[in-house]
Amino acid sequence: MSKKKKKADSSKPKSLKKKAYEDELKRLQAELVDMQQWVVETGARVVILMEGRDAAGKGSAIKRITQYLNPRTCRIEALPAPNSREQGQWYFQRYVEKLPTKGEIVIFDRSWYNRAGVERVMGFCTSQEYRRFLHQAPIFERLLVEDGIMLLKYWFSVSDEEQIARFKSRRNDPLRRWKLSPMDLQSITRWEDYSRAKDEMFIHTDIPSAPWHIVESEDKKRSRINVINHILSSIPYEKIDRPLPEIPERPQSERDYERPPKEDFRYVPDVASKLEK
């Protein structure tokens, strides 16, 4: 008896071909370098929030965005759980400390929206604290935008089937197993709770001056290309042409210089030479 083939999910996009993806990614990363140069030269301030379900592809997208950027003027902020002192502060206070100064880009790998997501679902905040957050977040973000900060908010969307597949992949990969925490696994059993929390968060915080942008992330390659392209189209940067620096000739030494013998120093063993055998 022949088994019926499972119907393909027409809603899931095809995976991008490797060469097309790599060529476009390289082009976009070059534009990101130009964009960062404009931010530095003009003194602009950029804040990018990366939110979404666990294993939705936020981290890998951030890696591609920042791969060639100067870390001195582009920071990634992934704040841990608040300590006892921070728990007694105004909720937004520790995030304010991480905001950019002139000429900086700050990318939040999860942000103040932890309160509307994991804290709400897992009971880490009270109902009063949660309601206060939904009231204050739009006010807080309007103040940032009014002060000249360019604020971009992204929600990475992934299906429950794809999320489980990525969790299994992490579990079976020793290099990525650290990414799989007990809190991540709770997101499987509380899928609908997180969905309701996200829906309510959007109702209260999707405002004209700081709207949410959803990134379809069933295919990670597509999501990276799409989010980088959107960032570049959202920031009104211009390419700043700077003359290439002249590399000077090394002057000849006026005095005799002899390098000390190698035996006087501790060198790292050349274990790489074994790979040639």
C-alpha cells in the first residue's frame, strides 16, 4: 500500500540559493559600512531592537549586520536578568544607560520588551508592573524619537514547527548547545501564551513614531537579507567619499638594528604545521 505524500507547505518560502544569498549579503554589508560612516560623520544616533520567539533567527541576523562594522561605534547590548539594585530602579533605567551617544549605533538583542514577553508569560512581573509598562513604553519611545534617535523595532516571526526543528538542531550540535536553555524549552509548552502576549504588546506599542516591523524568518537567509535591506532603507544615509590614505614608504634605518634571537622569547607552538602533513 503506497503512502500518501505529505502536501508541501506553500506558505514556506524556498531557501535562497547559496551564491545568490552570499553575493547579496556582501553587497548589503558594504552598504552597512557606508551607513555606519554616515552615522559617525553626522553624529546620528541609531537604536535597533531585535525581538521575537526563541530560535527565530535574531542572533544570526545581528551577526551578519555587525560582521564588518566598527565595534567602537556599533554596540550589541544583550542585558542579563536585572540584579537586586536594578530591580529597585525605574524599569527603563538600565536600558537608558545603554542608549547611543552621537555617532553610535546600538543593537538590542532583546530589549525592554522582555517585560511584555517572557516576564509577562513566566510571571516574573506583577500585573500592575506589566500594565504600567504597556502605558509607559510608547511614551518612552516617543521621547527617544523626539530627541532625534532613529528607532527601529523588529519582530522575528517563526512557526512552531520550525522552532522545534531549530531546537533539535541546537541540541544535537555541541557548538550551539549552550543556546538551548530551560527557558527556551518553556516557549514550546507556552506557545499560545507567548502568542497572546505578543498580540497585546503590538496593540499597545505599535505606534506611528515607532512602529513594529515583522521579519518572516522561516528561512534564515531570506530574513537576514530582508532585515538588512529594511534597515538601510529606513536610515536616510548618504555615502561619504573619503580619499584613500597614502601608505608611506618605510624609511631606512639610520642605525644598525639587530633583532634579538628567537630563543629569548616564548612563541606560541606552531601546531598548524601538522595540518600540512
